[in-house]
Amino acid sequence: MGNGLAGDWRGMVVLVAGVTWEGNRLGAQHIAERLTRYAPVLYVDPPRTPLSTLRKPWMAQSHQEPRLRLLQDRLARLTVVVPPAKTRPGMRTVATASFRHQVRRAVRALGGDVAAVVQVPPHFPVLGTLGERVSVHLASDDFVAGAQLNDVAVRWVRGREREVSRRADRVVAVSPVLEEKWRALGHDPVLMTNGCDYDLFAGTDTAVPAPEVTLRRPVAGFIGTLNERTDADLLEAVAEAGHSVLLVGPRSEAAPHAALDRIFARPNVQWVGPKRHHEVPSYLRHVDVGLVPYTDSPFNRASFPLKVLDYLSAGLPVVANDLPSVRWLGTDLTELTTGRQAFADAVARALATPRDEALVARRRAFAAQHSWDRRVEQLAGVLGLTAPGTAGGQDAAEGPGAPAGASGRGA
């Protein structure tokens, strides 16, 4: 693995992500881009195998590109390929060793030192292996609760989580449920919820409407992956009530296919498939209320849906399941519901309410307080980083509303 990547890579942050760079646009990509204001960043894709492209053909192009490449100034990406069956007994140790070796090799190729490692999924721990000054676990999900969703052994994931707990100097949790979980594991976690791409979605009203959308207004819209976490029964209840429903996003292999097929077959429902992140505002131009229909599961209760704040950035009312993270926002700008009929009734009320420009402005002002820019200011404080030209120190890096005291492990 040669160098050839321009720039000064001293004091880099290595971000070990849970999603490939070209995958669904989640928190890791937003964080990586914005962290480059504070330090150069090496974004590490989750390890794949030579067989990964058979199940996920969209990976093929990146599989053929140089493993280490520059995405933009101060942001590099590493694609790691490990032996097949990486999560199976007997291969986990081999895959972990290979993963660590390739990350170390990339750091050497860049020619810099590592200020911090931020690890998201715990499955293949890198914390403490790169000579970093700060080791941080970004707890984006309850990975133990999600083990069955990913077809991996719960016992193994729990063991890896404990290893990450021992290695991490600090833990950053993206939801109140995860904050409590990691406190019980002996840490003093920093609560840093997911943010929103405010600048993109606040421009929804001026985006060119997507011409393929043919639904009659008003429209209830869902933006995101249709998978086993999606409560298709809630979507079906909205469609059964006769409302137009727009679905934007990919459909995973583990999705409730029979239920979704019934929904897609309805004349008042349109599924347009996956779209690029920057295209989403054109689809939200057709939407009058944003939907967050999650199943009531331990994994979902520990999550923080990005779409809630994205909808509010677009000025839309939001109807969501009563999830702890949405309740934590503490705003009357989202309507929380429990049960099929309550969800459908809340959507009906939102669709029947005329657009109120003052309320639209309130929603956007609220979302602006939770932008990814502010979240990354907070994370930079945890990592001990400051942007050029700032006063320096943690206080300068913490944005409004950031939890006081970015402390690490408890005694």
C-alpha cells in the first residue's frame, strides 16, 4: 500500500465506521466530513470479504479501487478486505488481526501520527492499537440487541463490547438508553445524539420537485431504509385510511416483504427506491408530514432516528413511535404515538392541518440547534481538538446544548 495521498496527516483521527462510505448516509459520514475542520481523518469502512460484492453488488466499484484513497482534502478512506466468514468461530481472530494490520499499514502509508481513534461497531476492535492519545467508542446503537439482525452470535458481540469497554478512554452515546447502558458498564458517557444535515434539508422549499412522484396531495412520507426495523403495520394503517404515502429508500433483504408488497400494491402508495442523499429534498417537496414508523424493539428503543431532525429541518410535522430518543428531544413539534390506530390518527390530523409558516420556522429553528456541525463541535471537545483560529480547549469546542464535562471512564 503506497502513499501518494497529498496533505499533512499529522494528528489524524481514525474513524472506524459501521457503514461503508457509499452506503446509507448515516452519522459516521457526516461526522467524518465535519471533523476535517479540526484534524485530518481516515475513514475506515467495516471489513468486507472477497465475497461481499455477491450479496451487495453496489460495492463492486469501491472493491476495485485503491484500498486507500483520498475522498477530499484531509479525508481519506480505507477499504479493508478480510478472509470470508469473518464473524464465524475460528475466523474472528484471523479477521480481527487482518483488520488491525491493514489499518496500521494505512496509517504508516499516510505518514502521520494518530491523535484519536473513534470506533463505532465493536466487532473488530482497533482501540489502543495505533498509538493514539485518545481512544473513544462512539456507541451509535445497541450492537448486542442488534446481533440477531446482523446474523452474528450475541455472546461474541457482547464479548467484543466488553473488550471495547476496557480499551476505551471515553464513550460517546447517541441516545439516553445507550448512555444508561454504558454508565452501567463503568463509564461516564457523554451524550451526543445524532444530528441533522440542516443546510441541505432547510432548502427543501426551493428544491426542484422530483418529477417521478405522481401522488395526490397531501402526502405522508417516509425517508429511509425499509427493513426489519420498520413497522410495516403502521405504514399500512396510514395507507388503508386513504392517505397518499411516499416511500423513499432501499428495501433490505430482511424487510417484511409480504407486508410491504401489499402496501406497494395500493394505488395511493408510491415507492421510488433508494436516492442519493443530496436528492432527498426534491422528494420531501412532495411531503406534508414525515413518518417514523419503527417497531417496538430493544434495538430501536436504543436508537436515535436521523430522519426526525431531517424532517424538522425541512419544516415538516413529524409523527413517530414513542421512542425514548424522540421523547428526549422534549418538543411539541413531534407527535409521539403508541399503537396502529393512534399512529394513523396522528397522521390524519397532521395532513388535515394547513401549513403554518410560523410553525415551519419553529421546526427549522429547533432542528438548527441539533445540526451535525454542533454535534461535531461537541465530539471535537471530547477528542481534545480545536478548529484553527479558535481559543482552544474543550469549552471552545462544545456547542450550545452540549453536555457539560466530557469525562471518560468512571473509577
